[in-house]
Amino acid sequence: MTNDYAQARERMVEEQLVSRGIKDARVLRAMAKVPRHLFLESELWDHAYEDHPLPIGANQTISQPYIVALMVEALELKGTESVLEVGTGSGYAAAVLSELCAEVFSVEVVEGLALKARILLRSLGYKNVSLLVGDGTLGWEEHSPYDTVLISAAAPCIPRPLVEQLKIPGYLIFPMGERELQTLVRIRKDRAGIREEYLGDCHFVKLTGRYGWEA
């Protein structure tokens, strides 16, 4: 069974990521390594490496593999960074990030999801991931500033605290737009200010909190 899923991950990397332009070798290795099926209920394991999001409970989803790879690649991680993730969900993206940076600090507003993700990440040996239950739009100031920030839910605008907790220079990537359709945006913060780059259309669950959508 383990070998079957390893082969499924390799097919996912080749057919869904490489074929669509994901080039960072470190990102491709991480996506091929992290057991995405374990971040789902067992009845969904056989669908874990398919090209779409899947439910994880609490009206939340695990993102499509390509979108995870695209967002992570856009952060241009080298291995020494401190990363803030907003929206832990199942913990899958945090696991991928942990393979690519020094520390991951992840915030999840749904306590049940956060607790489940914490147990799973620990059981899989991801020791460089720390989790907090709370309003992710406020960030996690205690460990700031961060080299990069990744928001795994759609926001109507850039949450100001997350920009403030970002280093100079630094990247923040998130889906921004209406409730049903968003654009994936990469923000670069440098001494000249804030610059936006648009990476294409996407669809995420909504980000709730003080700087997100109303619950």
C-alpha cells in the first residue's frame, strides 16, 4: 500500500506539477515525499493524489496539489527561512513547507483541525512546525518578523498585520478577491514599498477573522 501511494505521488508530480511549469527541484522533491493521503480521512486516500481539492471537515478543504506547489514555489525558499502560514487546515501545506525552510509557524482558527494537524505532524516527524489556534489574520507576532507568509484561504484584501510581520525583503502569497473567484497574488515587500504580482485565477475557502470575511 505504501509503495502504491509513493507511485501515485510520483505520477502527481510528473502529470500535475512538472507538466504545468513547476520547476523548483526542492519543491518537486517535497511534493513527492509528503504523504498527502495521511492528511485525509482513510476513505479518501485513493483520491489523495488527484487533481482537485478534497474535504477535511469543518467546511474546509485540502488544496489541489498544483496550487500548493505553485504557492510554495512562489515563496522562493532556500532552506533557512522562517515561514508564517495562515490556515493550517489538515497540516499538509505545513508539512511541505517544513521540508523547504527552517521553521514553520502555522495559525488555524478551527481548534479541531489544529489539534488533529498537530498530532499528525508530530507523528510524521515534522519537528520544525509550530501551531497556534487563533485568528490567522492577526498573524503570530511573537515569532515575527517572517521571511515569507503564505495564506491558505481567500481574503478580500491584504491583511495589514501580516504585511507588518513580514521582513524586508520578503514575500507574501495569498488568494485575493470575491468569495467565489480569486486571484493568486504575490506581494513583495522591500525598501521601495509593496509590489503586487498576479499568478492566475484560483478558488479557496474564505479567510475569516478581523482582516478577512465575516464569519
